Amino acid sequence: MKKYALYLVIIVSAISFVSCEGSYVVTERPAEVYYTRPVAPGAEYVWVGGDWVWIGGRYQWHEGHWDRRRGERHWQDGHWNQGHGGWRWERGHWRK
């Protein structure tokens, strides 16, 4: 039984570590990105704004997309925050 409990602790720890999302600071905020938003595929869709993602030691832009509404939730776009040491990207998310 102790053996299975140990395996369970290791698996849960590994999943928690992998799912952690880093927060990276840059000294200069990347330039604003402008692009044409495509036409909505239907009335039940909401525009999910683009997102800056940390890849290969720098932020890279991922364009937005249309996503189905999620009940009463609303999409909150991501934004840049300036703090000690530079700029940090706060990712967009669904909120009530």
C-alpha cells in the first residue's frame, strides 16, 4: 500500500510541475501587433484575443481566434504589466 501511495505522490507532483506556467519578464515590451480579425463563424462565437507566449527564450505572438461562448463567461484579453525589472504578460482568460 505504501508503494502505491508513493507512486501516487510522484505522479501528482509531476503533473503539478508540468502544468506550472512560468511568468517571464522582459526589459522592453514587444511592439503592438495589428492584424485583421476574420468574420465570426456564427452568433454563438466570441473573439479570443491574441496572446504572447514564451518560446525559445522570448515572447512570440499567437493570433487570436473565434471560440464558442462558454455560458455566462466573458473573455478577458491579456495585457502587459510593468513592474520591477521590466514587463510581464498576463494571459487572457475566461471569467464570470
